[in-house]
Amino acid sequence: SGFRVLTSACLLGQPVRYDGQAKGLADPRLAQWEKAGLLLTVCPEVAGGLPVPRPAAELGEKGRVRTEGGDDVSLAFHRGARVALALCQRYGIRLALLKANSPSCGNTRIYSGRFDGQLVVGEGVTAALLRQHGIEVFNETQLDQLAQALDRTAPAPAAD
Ligand code: SF4
């Protein structure tokens, strides 16, 4: 396969978010990469077995993920993260484009775990697992850096 970037499904317009919406990103680079077949999409929360729609959840104390109602959904989040990692390993993918601020996909900041609308420094469950396995994780505000990483790691042209 030519897949090079594991990509949050909601960024490519798939309506998989907790509220049943997508967060499709209109950027010509993304469209070009998609057309070239570089992007393999996954929604870790759906892959982990959660439905659409689903209650919003946040990553909080002791690495547990809970809904505002207090249900512990950590297992599903971790299952989804392992699915995402397995996809990267199966296809030799070393780069990821994940939705910012999500308790699964956020790569620099996440909601606080107190459902107070505050962002704190931290990583979602999937972003952390991928990074721990050497996969470079970018978010939708970091397309420049992702483009550079794609150039830097471009496969060598096949010899004649
Ligand atoms: Fe998007 Fe990731 Fe949330 Fe799925 S888990 S809806 S891919 S941000």
C-alpha cells in the first residue's frame, strides 16, 4: 500500500465524533494527499467499540477516561489506540494526522478532565501510544510540519 499518514476520520469528513458530526478540514494539501492514497483513516473511539453518537468523555486522573456522567470508558479508548497502532505497524506508517484537543487524538493539549472547557497540556490516549512507538503525530494546525515530514521521509524512487 502507499499509505503514509494515519488520519483521524473526522478530519476527512466522516461523521464519527461523539456528537455525530465531522470536523472536515478544507485544505488543498489534505485533498491532494487523500487523492494520492496516502491517508489511512481511523476513528480510534469507534474502532474501540464506542457508538456514534456517544457521551463526550475526557481524560483525567490516573489516566482514566470518563464521561461527564462518570462512566469509565478507558478500556474502549485503549482498545481503539491499539487498533490505530496496529494499522500503523501493518502498513509501515510512521506519521499521523490527528484531531487536536481530543481525549483520543489530541497531540499537545486535551480537555482538563473536569468538563470545565479548559484545555491543559497533555496527549490523548491514541496520540500517546503512537508517539511512544516512534510515530510522529501532527494535528490539523500543523500541516506545514506534516508536509515537511512527508518530504523528508519520501520513499526512494524505484530503480529502473
Ligand atoms: Fe475524530 Fe479522533 Fe474523536 Fe474519532 S476519536 S472523532 S478520529 S478526534
